[in-house]
Amino acid sequence: MRLKMDNLKSANKNLAVTAAACATTALLTYAICSIRSSNEETDEQRERSTMAAKRSAAQSLSDKIQVLSGKPKGTLLNDLSLQEIYLWEVEHLGAHFKSEFSGLNKMKNQSVYSEYTSEPSSPVAVSVRGGDGGSDYNKLISNHEVIIADIKQKPAEGGQPNRTRAYVRAGPRKHLHFNPGGVTAAIVTCGGLCPGLNNVIRELTNTLIHLYGCKKVLGIRGGYAGFYTDAWQPMELTPEIVNNIHHEGGTFLGSSRGGFEIDKTIAFLKKHKINQLYVIGGDGTHRGAFRIHEECMKLKMNVGVCGIPKTIDNDVDHIDRSFGFSSAVQAAQSAIRTAKTEASCNLPNGIGIVKLMGRSAGFVAVHAAMSSGDVDLCLVPEIPIVLEGEKGCLPFLKKRVKEQGFAVVVVAEGAGEELLGESTEVDASGNKKLPAIGEFLKSKINEYFSKHDPQGATVKYVDPSYIIRSCPANAADSLYCMQLAQNAVHGLMAGYTGFSVGLCNNRMVLLPIPYLVETSPRHMDAHGRTWERVLSITRQPNTAKPMQPGEKASYAPMLR
């Protein structure tokens, strides 16, 4: 018995040794194969790394040589160059009138309000502290410091040189045309409401008084009509009065459409000795501002006139965007979410329609649709509406409702004129009255579903139009309004006139008003990348008209 047990133990021991040997052999075999594979990979990687190191060293040496010779880093593109740059010049009062101020431009603050003499005829500044009076600006803009308009470039075609326009860069200048202590400025807001109007009024007032120590700032009530309407007397604006107005929507000064009277406006400027006028409004308002400028030049009045573009539709051309646009798109999100909730909860076949502002341009609608991610169909003035057929929006909506149980539609107020006809009626600003596209769509959707689905459809219509334009500015627009206001004041103080201020290629610039309004209102490019992005999100049929031979896509610097 004992012998059997010993033999069994010996057998088990031999079995364990054999198993361990087999495992060791397997591991050694795997390790050898892995080492061979690893060595092969390492050789390839080493070769690639060596080549990459050589390229990097060569590029680094080239970059260092270029930097030492005053050139930027990178590869020189020999087939790409910009041969001709055309500056959009802004008229300067110095060409017609002698400068009122011979000192250097300094940044002022409350403690040095009185350092400028209040006599406009005085050519110099007097500092109450006996020093240089104020602090230096970190950056002063020099002559012919410009912002290139066309930031995208490609090799020239057909032997023609690459050409672009350029804008005068905005910002404080070394020399001033006006003696700030003698400036009486006026601010007027015209046309419809827009988020950020109060921010612009506030920052204009603060910049004029805090940064430059101006004599007086007047607020004109009720738009252009406020220059001559007895019931709307102008009010003096101070930093204390405007301190909290930026937290409210609308305009502290009030606004109105139309009412432009050139003779009465000039009479007001003379009576109150206004020498700087700030006009906040759209392209129509800007045309009026330029008429005031022309009349002042004709009458040899040393008055600077500046416009600040304001449009909820974002349709003033050349600028990246208008102030208030971002806030309006943000405010529209609530309406879209409401429409989605109504559509998804009201059975059967729930459909929510949201009508947003956009008289001739669909920027608010498309940006609201893209940023929400909840929109199934977006309709804008630039793209014809097709109701039925292969590309019809009604069959598309029926298919989408069948897929997910509901659908959300966003439509710009100016869409569908090809279906409803163009109105001949206009408002006081000359804007044509628009047909009721929202109600029309609701009726057509109900009619179509009743015909093709025994359950019909449950359609809810949401119209937040005035809500999105009467809200306060959001943080992004508040910052933008401050930049617009400060640079408008810098421009007029330096002596520029007949210009508007705006953001172009994310840089603040001064734009001559005639060029700005020449192509305004702008439209969304039906063949551009913005509309392409909308289609990628909604997956709706593309009903844009095909481009004709020789036709070029329109350009708007929105979401390039």
C-alpha cells in the first residue's frame, strides 16, 4: 500500500514537471516570436523616426534661417500672392477743417475729467495734476493700418492678379481732430428693437465721458423724429443715468420708423451745437446718417457723423454679424424647445411650427435651427418652398413624422413669397409688409395630412417674433456692443466721418457708409456652406435653384 502511494506521488511529480516544461517551452516560443516581431517593427519604426527627425531638423533649420532674415516660419507658396489691395477710405474732417486739438491722445478717467479745457477753440489740454494727463493707450492705430477683407486666397486664374479690398482698422489714434472738452455729442436709435441697444447707448456715453472727458452727451428720443418733435425733448446722458440700462431690453431713448427730415435735423445740430452724432440703425437709417454727413459738409459744419449697424435680421453687408443677432438666436431656442414639446406630446402626428424673424434673409432661422439640433425642416426667403412632389416639404414632413412620431418646423417670416405673392404695402421705413407664412403652412399641413392619413395631424403654431428682439443682450453681444461703441468714439474723435463701425474678420474696422449700404440688405448664399450645414442636420430636400452658367455664389461672412 505504501509502495503504491509512493509510486502515485512520483507519477504526479513527473506529470507536474512535464506540464511545467511544456508551459515553459510555449512561453519561450511565444517570447522568441514576439521578440522577432518586435525587432522587425522596431526597425521599421526606427527608419520612420529617423526620416521624420531629418525632416523636422531640416524644417527647424529653415525656419530659423527665415526668422533671422525677417521672414515668417513655414513654406513659401510661389503660386500664391496678393498683388493688389484696395483700401475703402473713410473721409476725414481734417481735409476740410483745422484740428481743434494739438495734444496727444491719452486715456482719461474720472480723476482727470477737467484736464481738457471746456473751450472748444482752445488748442491744447491742461492737466489738473500738472503731469501728462491720463495714461497711454497700449495700442495706437497708425495710418494705413488695415484689415484685409478676403482672408481666403487661392492661386490667381487666367493671368489676373489676386485683388482684395481692405478696411481702415478701428481704434484710438495718436492725434485727435476734436478737443474732447468742447465736444457735445448726440446719440439716436432708429428702426426696430434689437438686443444690445441699451448697451451701445451706455458704452457710448461712458467712452465719451470717462475716456475722453466730453462736455455733454445728449440722447435723442424716438428716432429721427426726435430731432424736431416737441413732445420728445432730448435728455442729457451721464454715466449715472445709463449705469444699469444694459440689463434691460429695448432702447432707453425710444425709437421709431421713418421720420427723417434733413432740414430739421440740421437745425437741431446747430441749435444745440452738436459736433458729434452717433446714429444706431439698419441700412435705411445709415442712408439717412450719410445724408446728414453730406449736408454738414455742404454747409461747412465741422460735425462728425458715425453709424453703428443694428439689424435683428443680420442683413447689413460686409460685417461678420450685427449686434443682438447672437442674443436673438439664443432667445429663439426656447420657442423651438416649446414647439418640440408640443409636437412630441400631442398625438397623433404632432407638428410644431416656429416663425422667426427674417424679412429678406434667413440668418436667424438657419442659425437657430443649427444650434438647436431639434429642427426637422427649415424654410427661409432665399430658398423656394416646394409643397408637394419629389422635393415637397409636405411629403417629407409626413415621412419624418412616421419615423419619429413628430416634427418641428422653423420658418423665417419672409419665406414663401413665391407661393403667397409679394406685398405692395410698405411700412414707415419702406419695408414691404409680409404675408402670413406661418398660418399658411399650418393650413397646408393640416390639409395634406387629412388627405393622406386618416388620423390627420395635430399642428401647434408658435410665433415668438417680438420676444427674440426685445430681450437683453447676452454676454457675447454685450462685449461686442462695448467694442462697437468705443471704436465709434475713437473714430469720430480722430476726425473720421461718414462711416460705420463693425467687426470684419474678427477685427474692428471703419467702413464708409456708401459702400456698406450699397449691397445691403445681404442674403444667405443658397449655394454656400451655411445652407449645406442646415441640410446635413435636417436632411430635408434641397429646393435651391441651380446656379446658372457664369453665376457666382453670393458672399456673406457668416460661418465661412
